[in-house]
Amino acid sequence: MAIATLKKSRWGRTTVAAVAGSALLLGGGMTVAQAALPAGSAGTVTANPTTGDWKATSLSVFKLHSNMVCPTVGGMNAGALIFLSELGQEIQPAPSTVEAQTVYPFTQDPQYQMSLNPDGTIADDNTLESGFVDASKAPIADMSTAVQASHTYSIGYVCTTLTDDLRTAKINPVSGKSVASWATLTTDAAKNWTISQPVVETPSPSASPTATETESPSPSASPTATETETPTPSASPTATQRLSRARPHSR
């Protein structure tokens, strides 16, 4: 059982690693190709098996693995807890005083927190044999009544710190945000689940708008000067010759 692994890995260590850096703020998904992870990912999450239902017999053989690195603040009480959330709600603003189950709609029972290796990696894989609890830490007897059909969730690990009585797992944040790594859990119409890698799309840069060639208006043709006919000068009036009537010579 996971609790046995927890005790062995928690109390079997003799050294504590340094605090992990702020690059842990983002989470990844279940995948083999590292390039498919979001930039700054905390790690990958894989499941075995990748399909199942919410019955105890299925959850007891289900194993969730992650190579994520958690902050080791808290010493041997630092670890990671399985959570289930809506897509996009994996990383949450949270101080170290807040309990994990109040940040996520479903988390594993706090006593099943997985411990860390000296380098901050999760010491072992965990199962969901213990099931999930709600915000008040009340066990959810039947997850098939709590989840939606034909819906996509995120499932993974969130870094936490366990109290000495093993009853409370608090968020172990970096820069005021939870540290998580996750895969995609999708339910079908019967609420059976499949875990797979999330689709991480790198947005294509928008094509630079092609400059529309605006046709420069052709310079209007200079208006052709209308040839005004120069009026032909009127013929000068012909001088009327007055014919002098010859006067008879007087004799």
C-alpha cells in the first residue's frame, strides 16, 4: 500500500536537498516527448493502466508516476499528493498555510502523501487505493457519483507538506503558487476514465498582414486645352466711295 511506501521513503532518508527553483510553477502532461510539455514544466505524469473505472478494484492497481521535482521546504514532511481538477486549474495561488483539499475539488487522503527523494523527486509511484476526499477531508465513497460523464479533468501531483499527525497536507508553494504536474483524465458516457497526454498547442504566430498595395491614383490627365478658335477678324468695312456728281461746267 502507498502508506507503507510513504513511511519507508519518508523516514529512510538522511539528507535533504536544496529548494527547487521557480521553474516549477508550471506543470506538464503525460507524454514521452519532452517537447510536448509547456515551457517551464515541473515534469511529466504517466499512468498504468491508462484506462479504468472508479471501483476500488481498479483504483488499487492504478499507479500514477511523475518525474516532477518538489520544493524540499519542510524537510522529511515535504512530499506530493494526487489531485483532480478542472482543466486550467492545476496551478493555484496558495500560501503554505492552506490545505491542499481546499484548493482542489478532489485530493487524495492527506496521509497518502508521497515522500520525496533528497533531490526533490517523488520517491515512488502511488495508487488511488485510498480514494479521494472533498474540501472537508471527508472521503468520497463513490467517485462515479462525483465526476461528470464525458468530461475532461486534469490528474496529477501537487507538492505538499504533511503535518506530523499525517492528517493535514498543506500546499508547498513557490512564489505563492502551487507546484503541480499533471496528465489529462477524460470520462466517457459511463464515466469510465482514460488518462492521456494533454494537447499542448503552440500558437502559430499570426501571419503578418500583407500590405495591400493601394493603387496610387493615376494622375489625372491634364485637361487638354480646348483650342478656342481665334475669331477671324471681321473684314474691315469697305469704304463706300462716294461718287461726286460731276457738275456741268458753266459757260
